[in-house]
Amino acid sequence: MSTLLSPKVLPIVLLVASNVFMTFAWYGHLKFKTSPLWMAVMASWCIAFVEYWLAVPANRIGSQVYSTAELKTMQEVITLVVFAVFSVLYLKEAITWNHLIGFTLIAAGASFIFRA
């Protein structure tokens, strides 16, 4: 349990949770396109409120051991992974080879941020 709470691991866990909420806030309403737009905005805002309560501590805690560039890069790669899973499981959209290649190239580019 102490490993999970370390400043190296906890920010990653919080960023994953944060991105799940963020993805639902940004894209979850697409399953309900007949709902009024104001309702989608308000529901998304409420979900995003929870996302902020996870993202801000993740960055504050993570800044003890990671640079801001590393934190942002982790967040972007986590976002892509969470989004890919979300779009397949929740939105029932297919991930194509072009998507996989593009996501892989982004992740490969992100790896340069962590080079010594």
C-alpha cells in the first residue's frame, strides 16, 4: 500500500482516474444526442468537477518527483489509452490501424520526454 501512495505512483493512479472522469465529461454525452445541449453541458461540468479534484492533487503530488513536462506527457498518454478503451467499450466505435499507429507514434514521441 505504501508503494501506491508514493509520489512516483500516486500521481499516475490519480491521473488515470482523472482521465476516466474527463473522458466521460467530454464524450459521454455523445450517447445522448437527443438531450438538450444545456443538459449535456451541465452534466459534463459536474463530472469535470470531480476530474479536477483528482487532476490537481495528481500534479501537486507528482511535482515532487516529476517535471511539469513529464506530468503533462503522462497525462496525454494516459488520455489516449483511456480514450481508446472508452471509445470501444462505451461508444462502440472501432479503433482502426490508423488510430493505433497514430497513438503509438504519439507515445513513442512522449518517450523522449523521459530520457535522461
